[in-house]
Amino acid sequence: MSEAHDVMGNPLTEVEQKLLAAYETLKGLLAEDLTPTARAGVAESLAALWQVVNNLGLTDDRPAV
């Protein structure tokens, strides 16, 4: 398994890996058949977590919610 890196090429810490995994999980949940209230909550959580992973340079994407 290859080591994960941030957008600058630095290896991710264990905490950064967990944050990125949570972000990816929320992105995946948006593809599920959710109730409107669940979708809104997941989208809100994803937007908030995107702020964290973006500010840390863990990803260069911006989810469409």
C-alpha cells in the first residue's frame, strides 16, 4: 500500500489520514439514496469538513453538494 500525501507531496500524519477518510466517506454518502433531511445534514457536514481538509492541503477538490 502506498503512503498517502498532501497536495504538496508531504506524507500525511495519522490524524490527517483520518480526516481525509472521514471526508471521503461523507462524499460517498452523498451518492446514496438519502432522505432529504439526511442529505442536507451530510452536505452540511461535508462542507464543514472540506474547510478542514482544504486548509490542511489534504485535497484539491471541492465537492459539489
